[in-house]
Amino acid sequence: MKSELVILYQGDEVARLQYERQRDKLNWVYQDDWFRSEQFFPASLSLQQSSDSDETIRHFLKGLLPDNPEILASWGKRFHVSPRNPFGLLENVGEDCAGALQFVRPERTELILSGKLDQLIPLNDEQLEKRISDLRMQEQAIPLFDSEGHFSLAGAQTKDALHLKEDQWHRPLGNIPTTHILKPQLREYENHSLNEHTCLALAKGSGLPTAKSFLTTIGVEEIICVERYDRQRLRDGTVTRIHQEDFCQALAIDPENKYQNQGGPTPNQVISLLSTYSSSAETDINHFLQALALNWAIAGTDAHAKNYSILHAPGGFLRLAPLYDLASYLPYRDPKSRKTKMAMKYGHTYHLHKIDRRQWETLAAESKLKPKRVLPLVSEYLEKLREESLPTTHALIAEKHACDFLDILVEQITAHTNECLDSLAV
């Protein structure tokens, strides 16, 4: 017996996700009208046609769910399904995922499309504090009391998603999307929210497309609020979804293997994909190389393939998505340690202290790019980061969040950027 989920995009039925429970087998079936439409775009570059490849479909679906096994186990217990069954989980949390697709139970489809369920429920301070408290206590990505908050957020960190309208947080129901991701302070890393907010601002200040963020306090918790780049507010105030996928999904790689040393995507694979599919390949490849340079400078050791994404739009339009989930490891590492490793390999090395001109030349050659294109691009970007973005960002953030940690963070990134530039000159 097959179970199904209806996959919607802005009110249109895109496909059906079918699950054969006895065989534990998934099928992906595009609707003929969607597949033949000039507006067609694939759910994933790994799913450009209807498919019965259980492994490919499963990898894509797992990319829509949290990475944290404890969160998945909690969801499995709550929804009475296996935590390793992405279909069963998305039956319960698939109506607002990363990207534009909604995974809806057939019996709810008519109601979702009718708009009868659409509602924004304002949250007061006490309710917001309760949500964050639930995240802390239960280590899950949606609070237990929120029985109609059908959304899923990928990633390992516990987080919430809400709709911000006129400076008021709301819980959206029905077809209304969330607009922001709220992440509580990571307890194991001092001032991590400020760290992430600063690194996102550094990226934006140095000319890279980047998700917007701001810091707020809910109860006693410091929260970083990140505006969803896969959502767009229209002139009439309504919010629409934009489709996106990360590079593990696009390359049909299990998100459990997101780090390159686990079999995850390499810089070469990312560049090759952009070269083949991007609607502005040269610009997107340059931005990806600059993002690699930024993560080198800040010691962004968690910049794996799930932290890079692509945007899809009707008609085959595809671009590298804005950067997100940026943070520096410099404030937390032992300055004498030589063990710090990056999530992706730069040339022949993962080790932060071994990345130099030769490794960038190797990375360029492996990606079929000319070193005379890559090296000046990286050097010029790091110089702009040091001379413009670091001092400007420091001053802007210090207006609201001045503290010793911010000063130390900027000082360490500046010093390491100098080291990076020196190693490129050798």
C-alpha cells in the first residue's frame, strides 16, 4: 500500500511523493502539467525527472530535516514514526521547509489551497520565552505545544522559525510562510550569536550576497534572528516562498556525510555544478571562491556543503544563494594548536595553518580554473575584507553591541587575514 504527500509550489501541484511502507521505498512523480510547463524548475538538480531511486529521493528529503539525531529521535517519538523515515517526519512538519515546496497530506491539500487555514497568531513576551525555553529543555526544532506549526528546519543547531510583521512575532498557520529563523545562544561557545552576526555582516560588507541578521533578547536568552533569503515580501505585504537546495541535495549526497572528509562535496564539485547550471556562472564561481577565502580568514571551520545553497526559479533560472551560518572559530581555539581543520579541503589540506598560495593553486587546477584568475581574486577580496569591511563592520556593530568579545573577535580576524595575505605572497 502506498501513502502519498502532495508537493505544492505557490498553489500549484508540482509532484507526488509516494511511500511504499512494506518495502520502505520512495518514489517521486512530477505532475505532467508542471513538468511540461515553461515555468518548470526541478525540486533538486538530483531530481530533474520523476524518479524511483529511493537513495536519491531520501538524500534530498533528509536535507529538509534537522541534522541532529536527538532532534529526529524526539520528533519520531512525538509523531510515532521512525526517526530515519523522512516521509513519516515530513507528513508532520513538511508544510514550511527550506525552499518553496510544501509537503502536504492529501486530506489537508484543499484546505491549504483554499486559504481557510491562513492565520498569523501574535506571540507575547511570555509565549516567546516559552518557545525558547522549550528549545532549551527538549532540544528539538519546534516546541511541543505548537501542534499546528508544520515546519522543518535543517541543520544541527536547535532553532525556531516565526513570521515577523510590523515588529511583532507571529506563529503562521496554513499557507503563510515563516520569515525568520531564531537561534538561541550556543552555550558551549561564548557569544556565538554575536560571532555569527558579526561574520554575516563582514561577508555583506565585503560585497558577498549574505542573509541579513539582527540580535535580540528573549527573556534572558540572546537570540540571533536571521531573515530567510528563501522568502520574499511582496508589495502588498504578503510573503512568498523561493525555492532553494543545498549542495548535498543538489549532488545527491547523504547530509550525514556533509563534511568533505566523510565523502561530502568538494570545492571542485561545487564549482563544476555552478559552471554547468548557474545563470551567471562566472559571478557565482567568483562569489564561491571569495566565500572560501572569507572562511579561511575567519577560520570558518563549519563551512561544509550544507552551508552553501543554490536558488531555483521558474524557467531554469539558478544562482548561488546568499551566505548563511557563518562563524569564526578563532576566539575558541588554542592559538598554539596546529590541529584546526576546515570542513572543505583547500588544495591538498584541511589544516588551517597549511593553507597557502600552493594550496590555492592546486584548488584552482582541480577546478579547471586558471591560478591567474583565482589568486588575484582571493588576494583582492582579503584586502577589501581587511581594509574596508572589518573596520566598518566593527564600528557599526559596536554601536549596539560593544563588548570585549567583539573587539577580540575583530582583532583576531584582522590578524589572521594578514597571515593569509602573507601566505599568498610567498
